[in-house]
Amino acid sequence: MMNRVSDGNGTGDVCQVVIYNDNHNSCEHVLRCLMSIFGHSSGLAEKIMMEAHTKGKAIAQVENFGDALRHTGELKKAGLGAEVQSITSG
């Protein structure tokens, strides 16, 4: 069963936006993207970027499906590897 939050648009499934490490984007570019797309502070953006850099991937945000889909599109447009993953309750 999916966890749900209401966003008023019927797209309330809770999802996570996952970013992936790559060899072509600079750390500074990733930081700028996380801050501009999600509104993350520089400290949080750096923590997420470093996790992706060291572990290969990181959760950039947990949010409703509609926002996650839009933000993932923005990340991809900026050249980052990203995807939406549903969060299911166990």
C-alpha cells in the first residue's frame, strides 16, 4: 500500500527523488541544482551531493508524486541523473 499525502491534485503518492553520481557534472553544479530546484540550504545540498558522490546515489527530496516528477524533470534538464521512486509501507 502506498503512503499518501493530499496535494489537491490526486497525485498524493509519497515518492523520493533520487540523484545519481556521474563523472561529468561538477560538485558546484550539483549544489546549485539542489538549492535552486528544491530550495535546499547550502549545507543540506552539500550533504546530499556528498552522499551521491561517495555512495553512488542519494535521496534529494521526499514529496508527493506530482512535485517529484516535476523536480526530476528539472534535474534531468540540468544534466543530472535522477529518478522518482515510490515509497511503500512495509
